[in-house]
Amino acid sequence: MTIEIKNLTKIYGQQKALDNVSLTASQGEIVGLLGPNGAGKSTMMKIITCFIPPTSGEVKICGFDIFEEPMEIKSLIGYLPEQNPLYTDLYVRESLEFTAGIHGLKSKEKKFRVEQMIETVGLTKEVNKKIGTLSKGYKQRVGLAQAMIHNPKVLILDEPTTGLDPNQIIEIRQIINRIGKEKTVLLSTHIMQEVEAMCSRAVIINNGRLVADDSIENLSAGGSMEKKFREITSLQ
Ligand code: ADP
């Protein structure tokens, strides 16, 4: 298992954002994390990536514990937060070189990874532009390239296609599908079609609680995933 989450709870003041959530994911899986706004998706991602601590529970990434070995975990995880963190004044290649440097990549390896990422996410034509001048879809590609520059085993993507136009959405989905074959990808969304197009499995959380964890096939049985999602989330 690359992701192991056991009895995870997060309480912000009076607000219980995650309530005893457990789940696992393995290499080669693209898992969709679904839930209405406020369900606790971003909170779970911030905990997995060691940005915030949980109130209780256990998280291990490739066997490393978030409390004991956060530096190892950060080197194994690529994270694209909902607000794509980009230096808009930097040129595309310059920005990727900078991120690679932060991850400790040096000379030859750094150059190799930067060029590889430019190709993987389809940025070749935009590589000499300033990030601030790119369209939202291309900015998202830069965000993905940044998240993957150190060749992480696990990718955590918080609503990676929000705000993109239909063509850009398809392109980003194709990139994620390609990448997902050799990594473990956990991506959050509240768009059902997104999960159907990219994921093998979906985890649904509602009011901080895990309410479903199943294959897309099973979740779509007897109608559509949309129907099942409404049923499950309105019951809570
Ligand atoms: P989602 O990503 O599914 O929309 P979040 O994880 O962002 O959900 O939020 C889950 C709940 O926790 C929401 O009720 C939200 O208002 C609350 N919350 C998130 N971050 C904080 C915070 N820093 N302080 C207090 N409450 C928070």
C-alpha cells in the first residue's frame, strides 16, 4: 500500500472536518475523492501532505509516518493544491528549474527532469513564456509539472480541473490518466464525470465521514454515479 489512512479525525475549533476516516490506495490506482463542498476533502489532502497535523489517527505513505518522517513523505509526494501556487513572473522553464532545485535535484538530473516534465505535460510551445501570460489550462500544466518534478510515487491533486474550459479539461484528464499508470493518484473533485473519466475507484466523504469506497462500476450500478452520489450524500 502506498497510502494508508486509519481512523483519521481533524477538528478545527468546534468544527469536525474529518471523522474517523480510513482508506488505502496502491500503486497504479487513480482514486477519486468525492464529496460536496465542505465535506473534508482538502483537509484530508493537507494532512496527507504534512501541511497540517490531524487531531487523531494514523497516516502512512509508502510506510513512512506523517508524524515521525514528514521529510521522507514530502519527497515521496507531489501535491497540487486547489489554489495552484505559481510564480507568475518566472518563465516556465525557469520556474521548473527553481522547483527542481528546491527538491535538491542537481545539474544533469535537474536538466533531465525539467525537459521530461515539459514534454509530459505538453508545455514545449509555451516554455519560453512568462507564467503570468499563460492561459488557465497551461498554468495548470505548469502546476502539474511542478508537482511531479521530483518523480514522486504519490500525487495528490486538489480539484485539478476546476475553472478550465472543456478542451483543457480533456487534456488535463489525459495527462493524469497517463501519469496514473505508474503512481498512486488521489484527486478530489465534486464533478462525477471527472471520476468516471479518470478513476478506477471512488471514495465519497460527506460531513467528514467516509460514506462509500468502491469501484466506479459498482458505484454506477443501478443508474449512474451521480444518482448514487445524491442518494448517499442526502442520507447523511
Ligand atoms: P472540502 O475540501 O471538501 O470542500 P474542507 O476540507 O475545505 O472541505 O473543509 C471541511 C470543513 O472544515 C468545512 O466545514 C470548512 O469550513 C472547515 N475548515 C476547513 N479549514 C478550516 C480552518 N482552517 N479552520 C476552521 N474550519 C476549517
